[in-house]
Amino acid sequence: MKILGIPGSLRKNSYNRALLNAAADLAQQSFEIEIFDIRDIPAYDQDSEEAGFPQEAVEFKKAISNSDGLLFSTPEYNYSIPGVLKNAIDWASRPASCSPLNMKPIAIMGGSAGMGGTIRSQLHLRQVALFTNMIDMKKPEILVSKIQDKFDKDLNLTDDDLKLHLKKFLLSFEKWISIFKNDHISKKYKSCLK
């Protein structure tokens, strides 16, 4: 099983990227998590779409299409998801008739320095997932408050409770994917990604 990890933060020392790295380390026995850097995807512009998709957006769509599920790890900016994450999803959702997001199983996690644990950004991402027809796993949740206390200076996850919760989350996500995995849909969308 292949999971595409999508960090919502571009920061070099992002705790949310570190959370994805920790998930990848914990998941090694069950499935592979490949992390996709959305940094180079240009700003969505319908005029650009009509002229031809930028290569970075094409690569992102292919990576989504080649995965069995998506694992988002997002910070919270102004009660929402970062603009770069929304931008990447906007490109991947176009055109709607050929979106690899359609019926794609997803899971969402995130952490913040404060007490909110990214609950509002995760709710907003679930709204976006609803419109783009992604199938989001509702429970269990990974809402990490005071995330800076869960990692060491080298961004290694040190909190044993979070490690255990993350393992349970990944096992649930594996089951979620197996319920909704649909090779027919995957083949349909791969065929239109030329």
C-alpha cells in the first residue's frame, strides 16, 4: 500500500512535516509513505490551466493518482489551512472530470504550538475534501497541541503517547483505505492524466 504524505507547511523545520516523517517511520512495516513537497506548485490560475497544466501540478496529480490514499499534515493559519495547501488541492481538482482526488481515501492530522491542535484547519480541510469528493477518515483524530514539546531539537518524535496514538491512527487509515480502495476509479483517472 502506498500513501502520499502532503505537508501543509513549507517551513524547513516544520513540526507538521516532522509529524509526517514520524508517521512514515512508524508505518514502514505496513505501508510506504512518500512525502510530496508542494513548494514549487505555482499559484492556481484558470488561464494557466487553459494554456496547459504546469509540470509541477502534473507531477502532483500523478503522485496522487499513483497512491492508495493521502495523508495530510497541516498547521493552522488564521483558523484555516495554509494557502499553499489549498492551492495544491485546487490544481489537483482540475478539471473535475479528471481529478485524481475523486473518491481518494484521506486522513488528516496536524499540530500547533497553542492549545487548538489545528482543529479549525482540519475542519476546513474536511470542507474542501467534501467538495472535491475525497473520502476523509473521521476517527481517530490526530490533533496535537503544544507540538513543539513532542519533538527533540532534531525533529524526532519523542512523546510516547503520541507515538502510540499515531500507530493506532495509521492502522485505522490502512483499514479505511482497504474499504474504499477502488481500482476501477484509479484506472479511470490514470487514463486521463496524460
